[in-house]
Amino acid sequence: MVCNRNCGLLTGAIIGAVLAIFGGVLIPLGDNLIGKAIKKEAVIANGTIAFENWLVPGSSVYRQFWIFNVLNPSDVLDFGARPKLEQRGPYTYRVRYLPKENITENSDGTISYMLPNVARFEPDMSVGTENDTITCLNLAVVYNGTFDGLYNVYTGTEDIKKTAIIESYKNKRNLSYWEGHCDLVNGTDGASFPPFVKKDQILRFFSSDICRSIYGVFQGKQNVKGIPLYRFTVPREAFASPAEVKDNYCFCTDEVISKNCTMAGVLDISACKAGRPVFISLPHFLHASDSILHDVEGLSPNEKEHETFLDVEPITGFTLQFAKRLQVNLLVKPAPKIEALSKVQKPYIFPLLWLNESAVIGDAKAEMFRSKVTGRVQLLSVLQMVLMIAGSVLFVAFMGSYFICRSKKLK
């Protein structure tokens, strides 16, 4: 009888150990099953979740503008005084609400498309009308009714690690605007990334607005509508001077304006804007050199309001919330023969406007995401913990009983 009892205790201990071990191996097994399901749904192919979100955004995307109004135009024109600026806005437009066009699935595991640039003014989300009068420099830039592309991206059917990565833009791998690696089209369009995103990754994406590829680095965790996300932000180093970040050397195109490539925070994109002296920066010259910021008055850079970020769901790689913030500027140079520029004392960067293009996953999409993706992963994690705890408790209890029983027998 004693032997049978000991055997029973040992059996209980073994069962406890098995439960604990099973709990430990459950997540890898579950991850493998979920991983296969995610890979299937993350591929950009008709009928998948990725294709549905890729074809047309599941959330409303808004582009807000703040225009810099010049408070002292007479002093600027007559005496070359520093411009005193105040921002007016937001003036809000709904964008990206039309499906991609000219979609063609290719035999090499890629899919090509065009992005329609259509904007609809939202008066209820704006401080005024499109007919408001503002004093600023004039830059005729019209996007409405045009197309961006042709994009050709990998679907992920042949290699899941390439999902949504741009294979070519306008049938080229290079932009023909920059030298060296700066001219490459790298990463995705920012709407999604290959699945299973890690914190130590650098997420690269291409933006035709700034005529270059850029990148985001992990900043922290976010929770949006019950969905855990990783926040990636465009770091200060992306717009740093080549004197600080050597890899940025090929973005320096004018050594005079950039003071021998020591100026930070602005990007000369005139090569892709028909020769217009357009410079791009973060809003209010965030992360720019002090001399650039102090050439004008009235700007107040703030990381929380002016940084660009993407909140990415790490399992699928989908961007579920983002804010792309940019500032459009003009280079102003002395020009004695032009009356409006005759009093300019030195070249400087004049801010025209800044924009915030943002979106967040809608309630219906969030509910679908919670039920099909994050809910399953969380359930698996809870089950693992329950099994491991239960198994450990049983193992300790039965082993304790076994040794107590054995000690009594020896006595």
C-alpha cells in the first residue's frame, strides 16, 4: 500500500511537471499556428485582411494645414526685417479615401498600383474657409486630382519578409534626385510593414511628399482601442547634418546654403519640385539648427505636436495609427533686381505652412482586429500561464507529500 501511495505521489508529481512543461511549450506551438495564420492574412492577395486594408484605408485620413501669416509684411519688404509669423489653422482635408487604381498582379510576386491624390475640404474641422486671406509668400502647388506612382510592391507570397516593400517607384529603383544610397527607394509606403515587427528594428518607408526614403525607430508601447502597438518615430538623426551623421552626406546639395553641410533640420527638394527652391523640415523647424529657427520670429518647436510617428501592430505589421508632420519652406535669397527681394540681407529659409496627415483605426476595424488577432494571442498567453502555474503547484505539492511520506517510512 505504501508503495502504491508513493507511486501515486510520483505520478502526481510527473503530471504536474508535464503540465508545467506543456504550458511552457504551448506558446511556441501556438505562435507557430498563429504565425501561419498571420502570414496567410498578411499577404497582399485578394481575399486577405492585408489586401482589404491595402486597397482602401479602413480609417479616415485627414490632412490638416497650418499656414504662416506674416504680421509685418511692410517691414520685411521695405527694410529686410525678420518675418514675424503666426500660424493660422487648421484647414482640414479628407484624403486617401479612394481605392488604389490601375492594380495589376504580376507573376514575380509583386503588385502594381497608382495612388489617387484627391482632397475634400472639411469645413467643420477647419477654422475658416478656403477663401480666407493670409499674407505669405506664394508657392503654387496643386495636388488635387493627380496621381502618385506607379508603385510596384512585393505581395509577400514568395517571401513574407518582403510584404509591402516597394520593389520600384515609377518603374525605377532610384529617384534621380540624390547621390549614392540617398537616392534609393527603401521600405514600404508606411501603411504596413512585413509581419512580426521587433522593437530593435528600423522601419524604413518612402514618402513621395519629401522625395526620399526615411525611417522610424522604436520609441515605446501604445494601446489604441484595446490593441497593443509599437510606436516608431522619425528620429532627429534623420534630418541631422552630415557633420553629425555621415550617412546624410548625400542629402547636402548646396554647400553655401548649408554652410559646408553643417546645417541640420532642412532638406532641399528643389530637384524634384521642378527647380522651385523648396525646402522640407519638421514643423516649426523641430530639430533644426538654431540659426535657421532664429531667422524668423514666432515659431515654437515641440516634439509632442510636431514629430512624425507610426503606431504599428507588431504581429501583422499594420500601421493602425499615424501622424505624418511636415513643413514646407522656401529659400529666400537677396535679389537686387527684384523689388520684393531687394532688401533681403542674406539667404534664409522662409516657412510657408506645415501639415499633419493623420489617421486612427476605426471602431469596426478595431473590433475585427481584437477578435481575429490580438484576442487569440492574449487567450493563448493566459492559457500558458494557467497551465504553468497549475503544473508547478501540483509538482511542488506532490513532491512535498512524497518526501514527507518517505521520511515517515524511514522512521
